[in-house]
Amino acid sequence: MDRLDPAVLYSKVLMLDLQSAYAGCLKPFCRDHGLIGIRPQPNASAADIMAVLRSNVDLGGIMLFEHFGGEGQGLALARDIHAARPELPIFLRRAMTASLAGLAERDAAMFCCAYALPDLAPLAQALDAAIFSRYYPNAFVRTLAVMTREALADLFPGCEVDPQTPCLAVKDRTVYGEMFTLIAIESAWCRGYMMLQVEEAAFAPLLDRREADALAFRELASRLGEATNRVWGAFRNRYAALDVAVPGEARTQVPIVVNHERRHISFGSDDPQLCLKYLLRRQDNPAAPAAVLVQRLVFNLFWAPDAFRENPSVESLVEAGELELF
């Protein structure tokens, strides 16, 4: 894959289609429309595909051929996917007709749209409505990644921190790993939450001290909590320090629902979430598997990107005559 712009938002889609269709026109379509297509291994079973779904928390949607896996098998697979991950939009490619005509009403309700080759215009329109309906300023995405990388590098000394391409996780509420932090974030142009999510076993080898499991857990919890505080502090200093609260302003809140057994969290919003991943490796053991940290931002309470702004720097205030240097 070509190197992607780290400040431009993409969305990952699981491609369940024929290799010929993907190589012929779907792959360039994905490239031109901000999609990263991931495909299961050849001859993957339905169980293998469901395992892929369980392991990917930053998917934007599913692109499915109605005969993927054999005549009529695509619809059966769609039912399993929809039952397991109902929040993910499914875009159905049909062999003959570019509509949901002929499907049972219950089956048709699973899909965002139906399209047929070579006309991909209906697919492009559905993607804009289902995946790319929320805009995140590139400057904000880029700065957030830098803030987080710096906090992680400082709190996990001796580790290389590699930010991955930011993605939109559409209506995706699956929690990654067993540990996550949650903090409210807000400015004049946003209100919501930030989460950092990790697998405990993957991060334990990154700790400096080798302690009993209970103590290692507390040490990791402490570092994740501190990383969350540092990112929020950097965010506040850059974007929110000069915001003035409106007296008597109504503060809308919604319940946060958590199902621990199913690793599910809901913030009461279907808006696309911003998802960033960071790979951490010890520099003295670069061949070891990387530990993954997933960062999610959910602006479910207020989002006004047109009002996005950074606080003025000290240098700009001096130039404007509002501050003097001594």
C-alpha cells in the first residue's frame, strides 16, 4: 500500500468480494474515496471472517458481494455480521440489479445500499452518508497524534511509539482490550470523551519493573491514567484555555452504557468517531510483537468544527502587542 497522509482521515472497510472485482475497479475506487480495504485470507471460512470482525475495532463498514463464498452465501454471512456488529454499515454489491429489489424486507433492512458494477455512484453516495458524514480538521488530527505520541514516549521510556493512519470508526462501539481510560474533553467547539484502550498482557513487557501481576496492573493503570491526563492537558492548553463558559449555559448529558462481558460501550450517538492507533515496541527488543494502544474520541455532546481554532501562541500575542517580553 502507498504511504498514507497521516493527517487525512481514512476509513477501513472489510472487503468481502471477488478478487477480480476488487482488483478491477473496487481497489482504485477505495483509493480515490478515502477507504482502506482489508481482505480476509483466500478461502477464509465464515468463522474466520467473524474473528476478523471481533479483532478490528476501527472498521468503518463492510463491502459485501451477494454471492461471496458461493451462490446465496453472501446474504447468510450478512445476517451473521449484522447480528454480531449491527452498528457497522453493510454495502451490498449485486450481480445483476443495482437495488434491494427481490430481497426479503428483513434482509433489505441490513444494508445501507445496493449497487452493481460498473456504476459505483450509488456506493459513493452511500459512503458519504454513512461514513464520511462528519468532518475532523486535519490540523486537529495531526496535533492530537503528536500530543499523544509525546505523552506515551515519556511514560514508556525505552519504547518506540509509531502512530498509525487515523481512521473514522463509524458507529463502532466495541472496546479494544481489557483496560481503558475515559476522560471528558471540551472546548468552545467540542464536548465529548476521549478513551485510551489496551490489552494488559501486551503492555506488561513494556513496563520497566517486573512485579507481581497485581502490582504490574496498578503500574500500567497509573501510566495510562497519566497519559490520558497529559493528552487532555495539552489539548486544553492548545484549544480550550481561553474559552469562557456562558453563565447559565445548559449542559446536555447522555447516559454512557457499558457491557463488560461483550466489551461494548455506547455514548448514545451514531456519529463517526475518530480513532487513532499507536504501536509501541521496546527499542532493546524490536523483533517482539508491538503493543497496540487505541485512542478514540467521541464528540457526542457538541461538535462545531467550523468554530475550530487554536489558542494564540505567546509569540503571536507579543507580535500583536498584547504581551511584552522582559
